Amino acid sequence: MTLRLPAPGGGLRPYRPRTEPAEHIKGGAPPVSRTVYAAAHVVADPLADTGPDGPAAVDWDATLAFRRHLWSHGLGVAEAMDTAQRGMGLGWAGAAELIRRSAAEARSMGGRLVCGVGTDQLPPVPEGGRAAALAGVRAAYEAQLALVEDEGATAVIMASRALAAVARGPEDYLELYGTLLRQAREPVVLHWLGPMFDPALTGYWGSADLDAATATLLEVITAHPDKVDGIKVSLLDAGREIGLRRRLPDGVRCYTGDDFHYPELIAGDGRGFSHALLGVFDPLGPLAAEAVRTLDTGDTAGFRALLDPTVALSRHLFQTPTQYYKTGVVFLAWLAGHQGHFTMIGGLEGARSLPHLARAYELADGLGLFPDPALAEARMRKLLAVRGGIT
């Protein structure tokens, strides 16, 4: 049987879904040559009576089951970060509960866990004078850092909209990050999230000039190399990431957050490689883990053969406006059977068009990402009927 999918430029076109799943990838041990985290989405409670501005209603059972799925394939979980709708529906109260629950689950399973630390208790532009605003940003970071470390997880110091709004230049970043790193009990992961993911972060590290921003970031790291596990780079610029990782102090990892160029960055070159902390590894979990285990054996060609074909899907999910990639991630989780509905916190399921979702389905189906292709096809038919009147 065929589906009628939206065609570029309008109209419909036939698509014949695959009828058999791809070769099943069983769970496995964590990769050893690279440290790999999947930034995981949250599953909304579809029966909660809440609006876009209300508190996040989370289906905790389904949310934690998805994390167990990722751990079972040997991946680490990056919790309460951008993929989990931090700043786009999931506030700090919900994120704190998510961190507590995921940390308990990680302890029970022996799963690797890092958790986002931010300042989202504050409004995007803090009130009061500059000194008071900077003090508030520091206090917000400190409170979240304490919670994550109390739960036994590694902290990811995320970029702060509030800091970007009140900082006047590099000196404010150097002072604030230095204070946080001196207080951290264990090494943390820093995070440079580019404005394509969040326009409010334009000019982070004190300059819109990326060379100047890089210099400030490196100054933070080199002043505290014992307190920095690594830096996650989400700029969608492979050349800039490679240049940065070559300048990192020994022992400080570069975690790629580049959802456009991850195969080449993880594979690396004769002068180094990137580890991974990626939102696209949420839908690619089993395949990504198997690819990196292939790389563990020294088979770079085999690694690329598995992962290179996934880039078209990733580039599609992360196309502009990039921050809405989360809609595609949750959509694929629904099609794959990891959750029973396509509802998101804040109604974000409506953030991508039907043609965009249809193309995501087609690319994922072609990769064999769905354990049950018939289920994915049936759910796609329902979506086409409801959102497009296509029968």
C-alpha cells in the first residue's frame, strides 16, 4: 500500500513505506573510544488540562521509559537541556523534578547522566540594576548547580538568556563563570549554544564576533582546566568546532552539538576528534550507539557507513527555525512507538508543518528507524487525515 504525502510546492505524491524493519539493533555496552550523550525529550501528559503558559504537565512513566531505552543501548543521557524544551515550555520547577527523577533512574540502572544547569528561575531580562541583575544570575546558577550535584549527576552549565541580556562584555562572563567553576565540586561541561538555536543568546561570551567569543571561552577554560570536563559546541560550524577543540587544554573534551556535521566530527582526524552530546541522537539512539561501537574497533569506514546516511534526516529536523527541531524529535518518538500520542508541552506539536513532518517520516522510514513500520505507517495515516484531510 502507498501513502499520499504532501509534495514540494503543493499537491500530493505517492510514497510506499517499507514493510519490514531494518535489522534489529540490540542493546549494548557504552562505547569506549568516545563519550556519547543523547539529549532526551520529555513526554507530555496529553490528558492534562493546561495551556501554553501553564506549568508543564509531564508523563513521567513514558519520559523515564525513554531514558531507560537510551541507557539500554549504551548511550548517556543529557537531561533537562534544550531538547527537553528548557526555555520552550519546561520551566525550572518541571526541570528540577525531571532531574531528580532521572538521577534516581540513572542510579538504579548505572546509566551515565549529565544535567542542564541554567538560570530559568529568572525572567529573560532580569529587573534591577546591572550589579543586582548579575548577582541574581549567579545565585540562580548556583541553586541549580547545587541541585544537580546533590543528585550525583554531572552538571552542564548552559548558556543563560538572562546573562546575555545583562552582561556588558567578556569581563562579566569571565567573572561569573570563574565563580561557578571554583564552587563546582566536580568537573562540569560548559555549553556554547549558538543563536540559531536561541536568538536571545546572540553575542554570548561578550561578543558577536565569534573569534573574540572563542578567545573568552578559552580563557575561562584555561583558567580552570581541572574543573572543566568538556565544552559542548552547538554552532553548526564544523570548521570552527575543529579549531576550538585543537586549542583546548589536555584532558578537556570537545562535545559536538553540531547536528549537521556530527559523523565527520566524531570520526575526527589525525589531530583529534569530538565526543558527542546531540539532540539528534534521541531518535537515532540505537543506530548511533552501534555506529560508535563500530568506531571503537578502529573501523572508521564502517562507522561512517552507518551514520552518514542519517545526516539528511538530521539536517531536515534542524532546518530553520532551528529551535523547533524538538517537534520532529517527538514526532519520530511517537511513530517509533516510544509514546502513545503526539502531544507536546506548550502545544509545540504544531510548530512544524505537515509537509515537514511527512518528509521526516519518509527519511526515517528509509533509514529503518522504526521498530514496527506498520505502526509508524498507521500513525502517519492518522496524522495525514487529521491535519491534512488526506485519506
